[in-house]
Amino acid sequence: MPYPNDLVIGVTAKGFDDCVSAVYRSHPKWFKGTTTQSGVSVSWDVTKAPTVAVGPPSMAKWDKATDAGGKTPPAASNTAVLQVTLPAITIQTGSKPEDGVSGVDIVVYMDVLRDFAKFKPIALAADLGDSKLSELNRETLLQLLPELLGAANNALPEFELPKIGGSELVPASRGVVDGVYVALGANLARNNVHTEHGVLDNLAIGKTGQKIWEKRHPCVIAVGPALTEPMVNKAIAAKSDELGLNRKKTYTTKETKATLYPVLKGAAMDRNLFDPVINVYIALEKFKVTVDFKLEENPEFDATTDPDPILIQCEITDLGETEIKVKANVPEFDTRYKAVESGGLNELEKKLNSDHKKDPWKELKKDYEGKTYSFPFSLPLEMKSEGLTVRLKLLDGSGEVSYLVLGADVEAT
């Protein structure tokens, strides 16, 4: 598989922190509660917003962790990809002040739960940490652990798989990239087969180890060619009139009249350049040339381009939330001529092929060169969870190899 996934979403600790802070402000009830243990009222309160670190804990810390059942989790430490600290917890058992404790920090270790609709960080276990806790308070915390793990679960939103171009995506992989991002990979559903492709740990692609993204945005979305190319094709086809496609065009020079039909042949993300370049292939079909040689009947020649099809490269100049702008560049090309009726026209063929190279290059260049075209282009830029919408604001469209990489800030609304 030349590309790890058709779609990769990466979120930094700051991106998660922004989400958690918004949840903490808007849903304080998720971070406090009261329960009864052995007939005694126990209350708890996370008095500061939780914070997030990306990456697994050390094995030593994992070995001290406790799951909701009060046991050490059996899985290896690299199962956890997030560490959420619930800071400054206050616990009060009964009504006696001496049976209370404050300022307790608990670190919750989380993994990413994958199903066929969303990615959701979910708590696995917690490190109670503080050795100064009394036996009673430690026992109280153990009893409260399911609620505290639930608070960590509530703090982080689900990542709904985006519907890009109407395509169904299914989770494929997850991991930590560069020690900075929790990366979530998804693939197109092919033949209704839902499969997983392992982890994205320290993701790199290509023989030279080129990474999909370099910039440190709180959130990135990397969209592979299997999603971008059909979308671009559809967008360009919808604007075929503006591009002068699928209709006869005639160019007249002193001695020739060229009739050609520019037709969209396809679009592809460039796999060799470091900038996100979309190559749009335009073929010239039914290319005919009539030459005025002052004869009784001017002969007609079939004409082809070299290369065929002509590659008009459209570079991304701007990427917004609803449209993509590209600028066209027309390369030089040669034309090759062959008489429709071969009899006695060999010398004329030679003359055309020697004297009329790059015709009608100048006319095509005048039609397309340097012009900017706008196409509808929309990616879902929201992550929704109960009572919270996280909107991703586009920052830039820089990427590498054939991925279109969108860097975003996370804004809770």
C-alpha cells in the first residue's frame, strides 16, 4: 500500500487541551459528583481544567495504573496514546473536614476506540500517583475510579469521520506521530470490506521517509489522492463551460485554421513535488487543421499534440472552507500533422511538421495561461460530541507528496 491511509487526522496535545477546556467550561457537572460508599456520602470535584499529553506512559507508570475494576491493566503501555491529567481533585468523605483531601492529581491513560462511524478517545486506566494519600483516601479514590475515568471520557470529543465527496470512510489505524500528534487513519470502504491496517506510529511515506506534514498545527487533516482526485474531477467537470471544455474551438493564423476540442481527461495529485499540485490533463480530441496553400481545395490534416494529452498544470493558489482556487500553466508542446487524404501531400506534411511546430500553442496559452479558476471544494471541519462542537479553522493548504494537508486551529463553539 503506497500510502498509509486515504485520510489521516492528527491532533496535538494543544488541540486536545482546547477541546477539554471548552468541555470543562460548558459542562462543569461532568467533573464533579456525589456518591455513597458503605452508607457514607462521598463527593468529588475536579477544580481545574484537565490537561492532555500525547504519547504512551513509561512501563513503570503503566505498571502502577489501575483500571476501573481496581486491577493493573494487562495490556502493554504502548496501548495508551493519550495521558489526561485530572488536576487538583477535591474529595470529601462524610462531613468531617479531616476526612477530606484536596489537590490530588490523577493521570488517566487513554486509547482510541475505533468503530465504523467515529474515533473516540476512551479511558483505560488511571495512575493515582500521590503516595501521601491516606489509606482511606486511596480506597475512596479506587471506589471513585469508574466515575473519574468517565469524566476523562466525557472530556474528549468524538472525531466523526468526515464525508469527503460523499465517500464512506472506515477507521484503519491509529498511533502517535513524531511524538506530537495522535494520528487517526481512515480508508475508503472498498467492496464493503472493513479492515484495519495497523498503527501509524512515526508515520512516514516514500523511500526517502518524507513525512505527510511538517508544520505544528493543533489539528491537521491529510487527504489522499483516492479522495481528492474524484472530487477535483467532479468540480472541474461542473465548470467545463468556463474552462472552454467539450466544445469546438477554432484558431486561425495566416495559413492555417485549427479546429480542436479540449476535453477533460482527468486530474491527479502530483506525487513528486513537495507542494500540493493538482495536474489536470486536457486532451485535444478531433484536432483538425486546414492549410491554405492557394490550391483549388485546401487540404485537411489530422493533428495530434506531442505530448498527448497536453498536461495543463493547475497549482493551488488559495484554499478556503468552500472553494479551491487554482492557477493554470500551459507548457510548450509540438503538433504533428498527417494528411486526411494522403495522395500527393507528403511534401505539405513535411512543411507543416517543420514550419508549424507549437501551433496552436500560443492560442491555448492565451486562453489558459495565468488564469485563476475557482472550484467548489468542501471538507467537513467540525467534530461533534454531546453538547460541544469543535470547529476546525483552515490555516493553510501546504502538504507533501500527494496528500492535501489542511492545518487548522481548534475553536470550540
